[in-house]
Amino acid sequence: MSMLLDAKNALSLLACGEWSEFILRIRIHRQKIDLRNTYLDELQLPEDRCHYYANSGGLHLHRVLRALGITARDAVIDFGSGKGGALITLSRYPFARILGVEIAPELVAVARNNVAKLGIANVEMVVADAADFTDLDDFNYFYFFSPFPGAVMRAVMDNICASLARRPRPATVIYFNPEFHDEVIAGAHFFKIREFDHHPLRFFIYRNQTQP
């Protein structure tokens, strides 16, 4: 979802009482926060490791998170965090840790600049191929906006399941545009519990089998 401020979107936000989102979009517009799409040829990245960056933050993600009851006991990773659009939205919730994992250092630099301009201090970012990132034991929420092909998604889910085996805990996957749904449920650790249609693309919510 674009976070650009235009008259139609502004009126829609005000009509449904989303004042905080309206104010955030004004700040994003005035401070020239860069959340524009970025394509693989611009970054010289291989198609078998990642997809192009598009911003998935904003009102649709906000409504999903609001329904999940986030607390200060939770910690979240955004895989394929790009320029930080989703991280900006995640930062509005009381997560103990918020981490973005992104393969492109150029996008991480933009994201760090974006969150600095907005005065967001509770977001961390690392440059890494998601399939190689295994420092997962402190996290119980995992967010994806269709960030990479199926083989990478499968490797990431294997890493998450290995982390849950090392340190059993309730865990939640939020998958926006769930094109590789089968990869999430393949290991029999996760099952879909909910679906949101706040956007032309769907959100699937999964929880692990050990969760009460």
C-alpha cells in the first residue's frame, strides 16, 4: 500500500477516524521519506534470492496488527524489510524488539535514513540473505510481504522451525500476499488461523502447533 498523501486517501482516513495514520502520512510527505518501489535491476540482485521492494506499511498492516493484541513480550522480524515501510508501522506497537532483515545494503541505508528522519528509535536493521539469517530465538512474530521466491521462503521457514525446536514458544507468522502458503505449512509446525482482506492482496496469519 502506498503511504503517499493525496486528497482522496486523506479524506478516507479522516472519514474512518484514522487520525494517527493521517498524521503519520503528513510527516512522511513533508519529510520526504523514500518508500518508492525499487526493482532488482536497479540493485543488481538475483531473481532467485529476492523480489523487488514495495512498501507494505500503512493502514492495512496497522489494522492487522491492531487485531493481534501485540504486547511488550513480543518481538518481530520483517524479512525483506527494504526501505522500512512495514518497520515504520511495526514501530507503532509495543514490540520489545523490531528487526528488519534485508539483502540489499542500499535499501538498508535508505531505511535507516527514513526511521532517523521520523525519530524512530526502536528499530534495528541488518544486511543479510534471509535464508542465512538464523539468529531467531528472541523473536515470536515473523512478517513477510512476498519478499522472495519459494526456495528462500522454504529455507527461512526451516530456520524458524529449527529455532522453535531449540527454544519452544508460541509464534506467529504474518504473511501479506501469501503466494508460498504451502512453504509456511510444509513442516507441520504452523497452521493458518485467520485471513484478512483489508487490501486487494490478502493477509494470512499462522500460529505454531504448540501455541495455546
